[in-house]
Amino acid sequence: MKRILLCSLMVVCLCVNHVSAQWVVSDPALTKLSQITWAKELKQAYEQFEVLDKSRNILTESLDLYRQVSGVIKNSKMVLNVLKLQGEMLKLSATECSRSDVYTPEGYAAYTKVLNEIMDESITSFDLLRTVISPEMKMTDGERLKIIIDLDKKLREQQDKLLDERSRFNTVNDAIKRIAALKSN
């Protein structure tokens, strides 16, 4: 009997695992702040998506109209340049609005706001191009080309503005990255 009791006690001692518990800690203020921040970021991402989606739709519609206009306008390098510029700007904005190497959320929010404003201006220009190349518009090819040349110039200015903003943001973001690296050392 002693032997069975001793064996049982030994088995129990060997089989017992270390058990510990942890208190659940809740910080309502931090939780609420996280939810508010997440909501703002979600709203900002939705607004950026709307601008990019609107740009893509306008580009698609403009390409459809482009296929319907006269040969002079269709073969115009200016129309092709305007379409190409809009596509490049759309691609650049989409890339910039989905960056993950951001060190200051406030600065990035201001940057993406400027990008959205530039793309809104671009969409306005593109709406005008769509109207100008529409076969229903009663204009001569010369009048159309003059407006298209003006649109090309305006879109180039908007693209330059977009590139300048990207360069400015990259400079500030890189400087903050270096400062953070120096502080951590």
C-alpha cells in the first residue's frame, strides 16, 4: 500500500504542470483612441479610393469616346499625350496613396490630401477632354485641337505639381527617418 501511495504521489508530482494566471487589463481611453484613429484612417483610405476610382472611370469613358472621334483628332499626338499623362498621374497617385514607409501619419494625411486635390483638378481637365472629343460636340477639328493643346499644358503642370509634392514628402519623410535612427542609437 505504501508502495502504491508513493508511486501515485510520484506520478502526480511528475505530471503536474506549472499553472499561472494573468490579470486582464483594459484601458478604455486607449481603446477608444485606437478606434477613432482607425476610423479616420479608414475614412481617408475610402476618400482616396473614391478619387482613384473616379479617375479610372473617366479614363475608361474617355478612351471609349476617343475611339469614336474623327481621324484628325484620333491621330493627334496631343490626345494621346493627354490620355498617357492622365494614366501616369493615376498610377503615381495610386502608388503614393498606398505607401507603407510613412513616419508621420499627420504629414502623410496632409500629403494625400494634396494628392487628392491634384487628382480632382485632373479629373476636371479630363471631363473637358471627354466633352471636346465627344462626336456630339459641334466643333471643328481646329477648335478641338486648340482645347486639347491647352489641356495637355494644364495636365503637364498638374503632373509637375504632383511630382514636386512627392519629392517634398520624400525629403521630409527621409529626414524624419534619419532623426529616428539617430535617436535610437
